[in-house]
Amino acid sequence: MKTIIKVITGLFLATTSINTQAQSAKATREVDSLRGVINQLNAANKEVSQYLAKFDTLDYTVFSNQQWARFHESHDQHIKVYWPDGHVTTGLPKHLEDMKALFVYAPDTRIKQHPIRFGSGNLTAVTGVFEGTFTKPMPIGNGKFIQPTRKSFKIPMATIGIWKNGVMIEEHLFWDNKAYLDQIGLGK
């Protein structure tokens, strides 16, 4: 009888040991897998943080100070831009031309804050405050101009960026054009 008890105890211990080793190996694989996921998330968060830092520099420094030669730091040469009025442009030269036009009649145009900023993967979203003063004649074509009203504008805006290789390949701009025109005295 003692022999049978010893054999059963031995089998029980052996089975328990094998089962524990199998569970331990499985747990190790699961932990390693989770570490891999965490590393991927950390890398993605770092990339999004870099994009958002570029966005801050773009609006606060480059755009607001009209440093047009620096736009390649954040924009692809073939960037596609969706404007609030519905027109779409392709290529950095055309995008720069459109942005420069904003400064012709409001040379103090600026964006100096991003109250909301976040991203995921290759997408970023920022809100800002788009402001300036209509102090110079506004060209409207055929050599005609609208004379300055000297009125200021301060409107909320948002930009959604799609990034690839460290630069935006698409930019979606949003602001209320009616509010913009009303504030500079042209919308009523």
C-alpha cells in the first residue's frame, strides 16, 4: 500500500510540475507579447509627440512669422490641402501662395495657441486661435481692392494632419469663414 501511495504521490507531483512549467512558459510568452505591444505604443506615442511639436513650431513660429522657406520642415512637397471654403490644393508652392495671401491685407495674422492637441498613429488634430487685423488693402482681382476696415478677427480654427516620413502629406483646415468676414467688417 505504501508503494501505491508513493507512486500516486510521485505521479501527482510530476504532473503538477509539468503543468506548472507549461503555465509558466505560457505566462512568459504572454508577458513578452504584452511588452511588445507596450513598446509599439510607446514608439507610436513618441512619434505623435514629435508631430505635435512640429505643429506647434509650424503655427507659432513659421506661419505666424511668415518663415515660408521653413514649411518643408512640416509639409511634403506634394501636400494636399483642404481649405475651409472647399477648395483643395496640391503641392507646397500653391499652399504657400494661398497662405501668403492671408498676410497681404492682415500682416499681423498669427496662431499662437493650440488649446487642444492630440493624435494617433499618423494623424494629428489641433485647435487654435486664428487672429489678426485687416489693415492693408485686400486684392479682389482685376486690379481692384477692398480698403482696410482696421477691424480685428479672432476665430477658432482646427487642423487635421496626415503624416508620412515626418511631414504632412494632407492638411485639413477648418474655421468659420462667415465669422471671419463678419469680424473684419465684410460679412454683413
